[in-house]
Amino acid sequence: MSVTTQAPAVHTESKVPLKEFVRKGEPPTEDYREKLFELEAKGELEVQRVPEPIMEVETKYGRKKKIPVEHTWHHKSCGQCGHIPGYSTSIFWLHRQFGLDYFDPKDQSSCTAWNYYASSTSNSAAQAAIAVRNFAQAKLDGYFPLIHCGTSFGHYKETREEIIHHPELRDQVRRIMDRLKMPFVFPEEIVHYSEWIHAMRHRIAERQTLDFSNIVSTVHPACHYHKLVVEDAIYDRELYDGQRTAIVTGLVEALGAKAADYSTWHDCCGFGFRHILVSRDFSRSFATIRKIERMKEEADPDVTITHDTGCVTTLDKSQFAAQAHGRNVGIPVLSDAQFAALAMGAHPYNVCQLHWHGVDNKPLLEKMGIDHKKAWEEFETIAERIESGELDFMTWEDADVK
Amino acid sequence: MSIYTDAKYMDVPYEEKLKLFKEVKDDMRYDHNLYGCYECGICVAACPSARFYDFSPRVFAQIMAREDVDTFYELLNDNVWDCSQCYSCTRCPRQNNPGGIILMMRDAAVRAGLQSAKDALRAYSRIIYKVMSTGTQVAPDMLQPDFFPDWGTDVKAVAENLDVWRRAIPPETLHTTELAWDVSEKTRLELYMIWKLTGNLELIEGIDEGIYMILEEVMEELLDDNGYDIDDFENILED
Ligand code: SF4
Ligand code: SF4
């Protein structure tokens, strides 16, 4: 038996009689939506409602969260768009495959939270105003924000808490928005794109064209997704007995791949915000020693799937130097969006843009049944046509050429 | 007087340390970040920085709760910048947020323009410039082998093919090389107004005067082109 098939699965058979834990008490945390509606009733701000049709998911303490199917304003991520462009492209591609209405705005700024967590060269008022400016723009454009970055998602949730609890901050934000001649808007829910993928996972599986049953994947949940404002992350009784966030693992299992467990699942990736840019010895050591090597030893996966900018970057890029030192590394790293897109037949280079990733992902593509040599030739043909001036850029139609 | 015989920064006047300590305690987020401390060490077990640095989130919670101003000042200079800001320490059974305490301390260190903060951020200044001037934090043109020598040969391939490869991405907003995506002029203008109205430009002045001067020039030009005077945007937080 190969090492791969011995990897511990999420659903290990229980050796004791199963007892279902049923949560009886009220959630220990306040309902921020109620608080936002109270502020709206007082005329302090405007709450943008989640547009129909809605998908409902369960969060940590049992509250339901509304996820929009479409009419979404795509709040892009600096690191995804800048350094892993196949990440955002795959999110858009999935929307297009389902024929869903979405908007990719230019009137969007970064949440600037990566910088704030790295350098503290900002303050609560600026951070809140930047969030509200983006939300106001989404409302003016007639779409509901769908947040691509895990740090934007976590930071906006923190900002929501600060806005709810501090009238002086609301006053500052209001004065800034007045100067910008924009309304003070906050969305009813802060929704991360991976929550949309989780809620859509069975529809994605229905459209799957590749067989992933021989793929073993580890999952890395993003810290800023489930550790910042913990109650607002998706949990599901069917996954990890509802004791860990179900995000990403839900998709991996829905696509028929095997989600393999490992002992440092809860650990951070080592990104560090400041560290990944100017102190990478730390990021590299943590990512390889605490995450990649543990995954290798305990699960030997074909791929590790995660759902945030910094996690993909750190886990992927840190492996090059470690490999040069002969460490036990070499696991391709993909986002859930890229994994889902590949399952539905997306082009690995035109759509998923895997040439921007560090670790060799060709063995994974082969296991998925993808002819990567042919695919790379197809990409290069388009790139040459762009270089010669024959094409301005690659269109969505070009990207889907089979 | 510190209770520790090997205490550092004893030449810094106590009043100066106390002023910064009080700033952190007066931060509106403080009451929500610290509720006391069991000294159980759960936060340390979860903390990535504690594994590779002489660093402990527990110490931050304890020192703030005990109001040990001298040790606070030591942490403020020697330890705050080691934190990864991952918030794994929110596992705290006392509902503390040690990462949040550290963020408030960093804010105070930057506002005070401490030399240790300047040192920690020296190599980082170009990132501050990027995010404040363009509205996106990292850009494709930063993927250069001399900036990321440890990221492998793919960085070189990206750098060599950057312009073509950016246009070989279907979403039109991503055909950029100096910005992560195409941010409109309207949005940059509004962002500059926010930086000015919240005193962030002055904050940069205290940390890196060179970056401040370039940023002010870039912002002034765009505001001016759009019929605004940069001096009309006073820091509203000082009112
Ligand atoms: S986990 Fe909380 S209570 Fe325990 S040592 Fe850390 S801060 Fe103190
Ligand atoms: S936020 Fe900082 S102190 Fe808390 S666990 Fe992460 S690195 Fe450690």
C-alpha cells in the first residue's frame, strides 16, 4: 500500500459509540447584523442587504449567514492580482461558467490592511473610512461586495466591530464620507469568496469534468478567515464534527478528492505581513518546518489547498530555498478557486495561470488527467500573438480554447 | 524603577515611557483586547513567532495587566515587530487578543517615531509608498529576482515576460504591471483625501521623511489636477 492511501482522512471511523453534540445555549457573542440594523434605524448609516437569490450557511455558534449567488462586486486582493493572478481569474471564470452577474470594479482600492498589520502606518479612522468608501462604491454600482482576500475579510469584520461600538469612530467616518460626497454604507454580511465557493460546491461538483478521486489534498485554513472575529466563519456538522471551520475541506470532499489531516492544521502559514516582504527567513522557516514538512510526513498529499493570498504565496514560494537545502518539501499549493476551476475543465495556464506558482505542479496536473505540455503550448501561442502585436490581450474566449 | 536587575532602557525618562503606555491604554480598542490573564500560555503554544523568536504573547498580556511601564517600553522597542499578526492567540480562554494589544503598541511606536520602529520599517518603506500612492499594496513589477532571490527561478521568468504575461490574463483589470489591478483615478483621489483627513501623511513624515516628501508631491499633483488644494484637507482627528 502506498503512503498516500494511508493518509488519515477527515472522517476516521469512531471507536466509541457516536454521540451527537447539540448546541443548546444562545451564541456567546452579539449579533452584529442586529446592531447594524439598529444603527440604520437611528439614521446613522445605511445597511446594504444581501441580494436574492441567497444561499444560507451555518457559522461557528449556529447563526445563519447569507451568501449571495450573484450580483456581486468583486473586492480584489493585492497579492492575488499582483503575484498569483490565476487566483482572481479563476474566481471570475467560475462566475462566468454559471452565467452569474458580477462586477469587477476599477473604483476599488485595497483595504490596505496588509500594510496596516505590517507597519502600523495608519489608524482606525483611516482603515474604517477606506472600508466604507469601498462599500459605498459597491452600493452606488448596484452590486454586493464579495471579498477576495482573507485579510480584507478579517479586517473588515474587525472594522465592523469598531464601528458598531465606537460612536466617535462613526462620527469621524461620517465626516470623511461627507467630504468625499459618498454615503455611509455597510453591508449586512461580510462575505469571503471562499464562502461563495463553499456554498456553491455541489453545483461545482455537478459540472465537474475531471476525476479527482485519486487526489489527496491537505487543507490550510487562513488565520484571518477563522481566527479574527471567530464567530463569523462557516462551520458544518458534517465536517470535523463541526469543531473546525468547514471552509475549503467542504469543497475538496465535494469534488471527490481525499482531504487528509495533519497535526499542524491550526497553525499559521508564517506570512507575517512584514516578514514575508522584508524578513522572509522567519516566513520560510515556519512555512516549511511547521506546515509543509508536517503535511509531507503525515499525509504525503498531491496538493495543499488554501483560500487566501498570503497563505498561497508563503506556502508555495517558501519551498524553493528549503528544497535547495534538501528538506522534505515539494507540495504544489493552489487556492480553492483554482482547484474548483480545474475540476470544471479550466485551462491550467490561460485561466489558472499556474506558471506564476513556484512548486512544480506538473505531476499533479498529470494525476488530474491534464495534458500540461499541450496546455503550455496553447498559452505560449497566445503570448506570442500578444508579443507580436497581433493581439492586445487574452480574451475570455481565447482563454477557453480547448 | 524596574523590578528586573537586567532591565533595559533605564536611561529613558519614566514619564516618556508612561506617556506611551497611557496612549495604548487610552486606545478605544484596549478594553476589548485585554480582560486579564490566567498566565496559562495557550497563546504561546498557538503563536508562530514564539517558535522562532525570543517572543511571547503571554508577556504582552501580563505586562499590560500588571501595568509594568518599564517592561512595556522594552517590549515596545525590542519585541513588537516580531509578531506575525496572525491572531492565532485569539484562542485565549480569557478572551484576550494579544495580537491586538501588539497592534495598538505598534501604532503608538510609529506615532512617537521611535528609532526602533524606524529601523524595523526601513526596508519596508517602498511598500508604504506603493499602497498609499497607488491603492494596491504589491504589484507585479515587484517580482524581481533581486527582491525575491529565494523564491526560485519562476520569479525571473515572470520578470522577463512581465508585460506580455500580464496581458495574457483574461480580466481586463489585471493588465497592469505597476499596480495589482487598474485602480481608477477617482478612487486614488478619494484615497488621498482619506490619508490627509486622518493625518496619515504626517505619520509617514515621522517614520521616513524621504517617502513622505515623494508621497506628498504625488498626492498634491493629483488633487491639484482635479481642482483640489491639498491644504484644504486638515486632519479631522485633531478636532
Ligand atoms: S492565552 Fe490568554 S490568559 Fe492564557 S497566557 Fe495567553 S493571554 Fe494570558
Ligand atoms: S498575532 Fe502575534 S502574538 Fe498572536 S499568535 Fe500571531 S504572532 Fe503570536
